[in-house]
Amino acid sequence: MTQAPTPTADTVRRLVRALLEEGGTAGGPGPEVRPVAPGGTPATWWVGARHVLRLATDRETTLRRARELRLRDLVRPHVPVAVPTSVAHGEWSPGLVYTLDTKLPGGTAEEHDVSAVGEADLAGLLRGLREVPPRQAETLGVPRVAPRSLEALRRMAVAVAERLARADEFDPTRLHQLTPPGAAQLAAQPGSAVLVHHALRGEHLVVSADGRVRGVLDWTGAVLGDPAEDIAGLALAVGSGAAVRAATLAGYGARPCLRGLWLARCDTVLRLAEGLDARTAGPRDAEALALPRTRLGRAWEAILLERVTEFREEGEDGPDEKV
């Protein structure tokens, strides 16, 4: 199997120069190019001030990027926020694609707080994703993914919580709020699959200085599945309160909101434990733990909904059981 080439600044400059020549704007040194995230294998590059170039470095990413181009066109009419537009795409190496996208103006949710109006933008995003016809998404190759077991996730989080307690990172009694019966009540409901972005992390939300959500990046991981996964992603990106308010505005009831909340909470406990394990295996790196700690704090924000919601078993009139 031939090893894929490593993208370099010279690779990107040659590609951009060729694109400029095709567009009839050749001449001069061309725009500045620089990696978005220095270090490792840079596959995403800023091109001047207006574009971003993404290079697929393996066959799987190539397939996902090709699907993303079509999916963005399908999603765009349904959502109130911007979706990147490709101005050029093709192969930068045999069998490996590139996409040159317009840069969406603004920062990220890691840089700017989302305002109340921004929460309404997120509600429109969740509502729009639910309106995308699943059959059309499947025709593009978007896979169906089964919902995760919240009970299995809860058990894994409980198993590592004591280790976090010994490191003075987390109080394991907080997980007692989610009991096995409660996890069972928050199981995903049959027939609830919708188009899910599946990576609504802070770096993928384009947020303006006034707190409006202006766009959403990176649709390569989209699936047809559990809408609570996007609610969970928003809990990590903007906090549980804002995520649940946005989901409620989008028309989601208490069950998917609380399911998303607990998916996020259990995930953050597991990710922080993984970060601590990696730190003990090598040099101490507090910076590497900063984001897992921040996300854990966001996900574990106390919200009124979890204090007042009770569920009945479907089709039963027996007493309610608190989650």
C-alpha cells in the first residue's frame, strides 16, 4: 500500500497557484498560506484572509469530504446559519481530494460567548437538521448510526470517577443523580433518528463578537441518528443551560434534552480520565487538560429541567419515577 504524501507549505502554495492560474488571477507571490493548527500533519490551511484549504490525507477522509460537499448543499436551505461553500475541489494527490472553501467571518464558541439571540440561532440549527429528509441524506451516503446505550456509558463513567476523585478532579457522588432506572427511561425513542451533525464542538461553531451563531463547520461526521448527540455536543460547546434552552426552543421535549445532558456529562468524565492517564504516561501537560476540564464544567452546569422533570413509562399510568 502506497503511503500518502505529507502536505507541506510548498504543496499548498503550488496548489493555490494552479487554482489562481485556472481562475485567471495569476501573478505576484499569491496569497499567504499557513496551517490552521500548527504541529502534527497539517491538513487544513488558511489561504489568505478569505479561504481555507482542506486536504484529505487518506481514502476514508476523501470519501467523507466528497459526501460533505453534497450534504452541505442539502442542508443549506434548512438551517438559518451559514454552511461553508466550496469554491474549488479536486485531487491534490492521486486519490486524495482537496476542498477550497470560503472562510466564514467570526470566531468560535471557544472564543466568544453565545448570547440569548445566539441560542435562538442554535435552536434554528437543530430544528433545520430535523427537517432534512432522511432519505435524501441516505442517498448521499450518510450512514445510519444506532443510539448509544446511556446505561453502558453511565457504568463506564462510574468506573473511572473514583480515579478522578483521587486526583481531586471530580466528585463521584454527582453521578448518583443518574440511576440505572433513570438511564433506562432516557433511552432513545424508536423512530427518532434525524440528521445529526455529530461534532457540534466549540471550534465548529462560528460565533460573532455579539454572541450570534453565524455558521457551522465540518460536516464530514454527519449521520442519521440520535438527536440527543447534537444536544450533548452543544452542552460541551456552550454549556448545559444554553444547550437545553436551544433544544427546547427547537421543539425537543424533556427526554431528549436530559438524554443529551447525561451523554455529555458521562463523556466528559471519561475524556478527563483519559487525559489524566495520558499525562501520567508522559510529561505533565496542564494545557492538554484545560479543554477536558472546561468541557466537564460546562456539561455539569445545574439546570432547572433536571430538577423538575418526571417521566412515566410509555403507556402506563403508574407513579412517576424521577431521573
